Amino acid sequence: MRFWVSGVLGTCGSAGWSGSTLDQIANHHPADKDPSSTLRRALGSTWLRMVLSAAILGLLIWQLPDVAAADLVPTWTAATPWWIALALGLQAGALSLQAVRWERVLMLFDQPLPIRRLLSMTWAGQFVSNVLPTAFGGDVVRIARSTPDLDNVGTAFASITLERLTGWVVLPVISLVALAVHPSLLSAGTPTTLAVAINVGTLVALMSLLAAAGHAAVGRVAVSRVIDGAAPTGWRGLLFGIHRGVAAARHHPARAATVLAAGLAFQLVLCASVWAEGQIIGINGLTPLVVLALFPPVAIAQNLPVGLGGLGVREGAFVVLLGAIGTPDGQAIALGLLHYLTTVAVSALGAPAFATGYRPSLSGPTSHEPFSE
């Protein structure tokens, strides 16, 4: 990841922000003394994650005595094609709403881009992230393709960082509200205890991160280190992106609210897709409210950098959390695998957007207001 972001930093043209230290980021070209070795490490990491995913899935099926390979294949009924179509349509709608969420973040930064362009870049990124076994993610594609139309690569990186972060704000809130509305789930023991722990832990970590990144001193450190040659990635990049977002939200609170609203819509549609997938599997008791309560912690857990695409981690989380409604282990694993396959199938529709590339607008970078820390 570091190699690819460094490449973006070094190759994408940009125009500086006058009156702000961030203008130096746009014109800085960090040196990568040995990009080939960095790429080899990234590829090695990708293959390692693939092996870990296979190992976790194999361990789940082997260690759970009630799970057989036949349990992972849902029973076909007359309604199955309709549920499949609904799940795919909702998944496609959710991925399109991700572009809307990104558009709202760019508006927060006073860097508006047409939604049609953002849709193309988002779908191309989804294709890379979920279909191609690459050593870099689709977010890097979005950074590379959006930077020429923005004032600098720092804005591109910060916008995607903040866009992703909205999920960590919205997901635990959705789950906690659904658990409060469905109090009988709270008596399920370990499953809901784990769900509440993940939700509360995520919010505490997020609030701590926002408080730290929003501090002026931390912001200066994050910005200065990017200027000094550190690519905006890892913890430095995260602090840099969040600091930009917090500063922009202070100036435009109404715009910040629209970012959260778009993030909420995205997650709700994604939850609806999971509910439809549950109907394909035939899981009893998996109501929309149960999905709202239990899927967000799964979505949070699957982002752990352990397996590839959350494989293994997601299925294990479903096994534990869906125990709250007595779901058989085989059906829980099948739901996780079906959700992954649905995501891959829909993301494959982004192949044309990725293959055709992207031409920046003839007008160049969008207009903007100076950034103030």
C-alpha cells in the first residue's frame, strides 16, 4: 500500500493551496529507493492473507461438528431467484451510495466533483478491491484518478479516509439502536455481549481518535510529516485525513451532517442486502431488525487485516453473533460466503470503468477555499 500511495504522490499533478502548509504536499515527490522490493512485500502480504482466509475457513468447518460441506449450499426454491435479484440489486445500490457519500465528503472540503465521475471511480475501485487479487486496494485507484481534478493528492487521500471513517461512526450506532429496540436479543448471552463490546469499543476508539486528530498540535505534526516525505498512509495518513475532516466539519457542520446521512443510507441498504441473502439461505428468525442489530459488528470485525476480503473472520463472526437467534453454524458460514460472493459479483460490474480508465476534466482542479488548521 505504501508503495502505491507513494507512487500517486510522486506522479499525480496538482496545484498548491496558497496560504496553507498543505500546498507543499502537492508539490512534494517522496522518493522510493526500492519500489520493487516494496511491491514484492505487498504481494507477499496479499498471498499470506489469502492463505490465512483459507486456513480460518477450513478450521471453522473442521472444528464445528455440526457443519458439513452440504450445509453451505442453500436449498433452491421458487423464490430463490427473486431473493438473489433483490440481494444483488441492493448490493449495487449500496455501492452506488458509496459514491454519494464520497461526493458529500468532497463538498465538505469545497472540492465538488460530478457524481457521474465519482460513480465511475468508485465502481472501478470496487472491481480492484473485490475481484482482482492485487497488492493494492481500490482506494488507491480512487486516489490516483481523483487527484488530477482536485487541488492536491492530500485532499484525495483525506476525502477517502473520511469517507471510510463514516462507517465506523454509523455502524455501531445502528447496532446499538436496533438492540435497544429489540431488547430480547440482549438476553442471548455471549453473542449480544460480543456485539455490544464491539460497538462500544469502536465508538470509544473512534472518539479518542477524533479528539486526538482534531487537536491543532496533532494536526501540525501529521501535516508536517507528510511534507517531510512520509507518504499519507498508515497512522500518519489516518491522522492527516481525520484532521482535515474535523477542521472542515467545524467550518461546515451542515455539510458534515449530510456526510453522515449518506453514510447511514449506505449502511442501511447494505444491511437490507444481507437480510435478502439470509432469505436465500433460509435462516429462520433473521428479520431486518435482527440484521440491523447483528450485522454491523460483523462488518466492523471483517475489516481486521487478517484475511482477504474479510473471508474467515466474517464467517466466524456470523457463527458467534447469529447464535443469538439459534442459527445453525452451517447456515451462518453460508451467509458469510454468500455475502462475499454477492459483493464480488456486483463489483465485477466495475470492470468496464476500470478498463476504460479516467480522463481528468479539461478545467483542471476544482476551486477551493484555503484550508485553515
